[in-house]
Amino acid sequence: MNISNRWRSTVVALLAGAVGIPALGFWLWTRTPNYGVRQIGFAIETHDIQKFRKYVDLDAVSADIFTLVQVTNESGGLAGAVALTMSSSFQETLRRTITTAVESEEAGPPGIVVEFIERNRKYAGIEYVRRNGKIATVGLRFAAPDETEPLVYEIRMRDLGSHWQVAGLNVEQILLMKTKRDVAMSARLADERERQLRAAKEQEEAATLKRETAARRAVDHLGLSLTTTSVVGGGEGWAIGSVTIGELAPAGGIPITMSSSSSAAFVEPLVMIPAGESSENFAVSTTAVDEPVQVAINAEAHGVTRRVSLLVSPRPMREYLVYDPVYFDETARAYHVATCPSARGRKLFTSYQAMIVQRIPRATDCARLQAPSTTRKYP
């Protein structure tokens, strides 16, 4: 009988323990920092501001966020204008903003919080919990789709006996992590800019090579011509030339280097055949010469050279129609026609230059001739 009662008591105790252990485990779980963090998430999801305030000391958190704004502003960083323009009322505004964000389905987190966390990051759980008596440091993980290493910001939590509550932010750790993140981001941006510059340079080099290849192929059939092979040197003595290629010029055109073998003829040093064209004209100007000069006009592009010749001649001696009597004044270097009509024309020579004077018959109409004693300058 006693044995049976003893066994009965044992079985009852075991059954009670089997039921109580899970209950005890749940009770202990509700008194952990992890549970408190989860309840904050549930409060935000269900827009339960009372539960949110139970697990978050909103005044302390707002004060720490304000400290982050001030420190960041002093270093010339994010949202400095907010801290300066709102200073005394910023914390109250932030509390209202957070409350609205929790209560409303449409409102999001405050902009300053988003700036620190980054818009493309999402809360990804608790990274670690470090307890020290009734105080705990909890690392919250925020991950981005394009990053393998998460961003971890620390919050401070305190044990209120019935539950754990967020008592503030680890401002120093958050600033340190933000600095590291900014440095890493700057390095990534620099690497990306370098990659883009290299890619752009490679593309430009490839495009340049393509253009040069097309240009070399085109100038294999380089042509050079002049509209005339002989001109009289001087003001009106000029010729038109043309350079041609075997196919249409590529993007950027094809520059043709021009040169002249003598100062008797001048050509522009560069002729550009425009993109999409196969020829271009140029002008050759000349200077007066005393003797005929054979000038070589050269065109060169990508190692291909072409040459044409241009004869620059002196001005021909003029023929004058004069009447007797006529004489040449060596001092004035001029011919003088005396009277009209005259007997006949005649051929005159001087030591300076032979002047051909055409023989003509006697003039019958003096009105069509120059007046007596008219001087005609020597050319």
C-alpha cells in the first residue's frame, strides 16, 4: 500500500515536471534580450505603440539619435542641417516621427535613421548578445543584397525584471561602424570609378584602333591632283588641288599632312577629309619669282606619300603700243610718249630690261590715244 502510494507520488511529480518544463522554458525565454527585440518587431508589424513603448525607451533612443546627428554634423557629414535648424525641438519631433512610423502602415522610419542604416539594407536578425548582469549589448544585423558582410549596429538593453527594454544606442560603436562603412564605400566607389575609366579607355583604344585601321585601308589608295600644272607667281597666281582616298573616311575623318618644297608655293599644312567623304579640295597660293621654279606639292597620311609638280613662272614682259617720238628715261624708269600722231612705233632696249615695243601703223584717231607727254610707268 505504501509502495503503491510512493510510486503514485513519483508519477505525479514526473507528469507535473513534463508539463512545467516547457512552461518554465517559455517563461525564461520571455525574460531574454532576444525576446524583447522580437517583441519590438511584432509591435512595429501590428502597429502596437503601447507594446513598442514597453520594450523601447523612446526618450533615451531619441536622445542617442540626436547625439549621432550632432556628432555627424560637427564632422561635416549627414543631416547636419537637421540638427542645426531643429536643435531643441529635434528630439520631440523625432519621438513623434517614430510614434507615427509605428502606428501608421504607410509611414516609414525617420529619414535620419534611414541615412545611418542605408535605404537598401534590411534588418536581418540578431548578430550577438553580450550580457553583463542586468545590462546587455545586442548587435543588430542589417544586410544588403549586394554585400556579403552585414552591417552590425549595437543597442543597449536593460533588465526590468519582467522584460528587457532597449535603453539606448551604442553611439560610439555606431559611429565607428559608420566610419568603416563610409571608408569601405568610398573604396568601392573609387574601385568602380577606376574600373569604369579603364573600361572607357579600353573602348576608346578599341575605337581608335578601328578608326586607324579603316584610315590606313583608305589611304592605301591616296590620290593627289592639281587643276593646273603651271601658274604665274604672285597675287592671282594660284591653283586648286584635291586629295582623294579609296573609301569613305571613318568617324573623326582622315587628316592629310601637306607640304611644299619651295616658298614659291604655299599650301595649308593639314587637309582634313571629313567623316563619310572620300575627297577634299585645297588651295595653292604663290609668290612672284624672277625665274621659273618647279615646286613639289606633297601629301602624306599613315606612311603613304603622294607628290605632284607645279611650275611657278615669272610674270611675262609687257608689250606697249607706242608712237614716235618715244624715249626711255633711265632716272624715272618710265617711257614717255610725246606727240600724236607719230610716224611709226619702234623697238627699244635698255640695260635694265628689254622692253618689246610693238610696231604699229600710223595712228589715224588721236582721241583714242593718250594725251601728249603722258608717262607710262615701267612694269
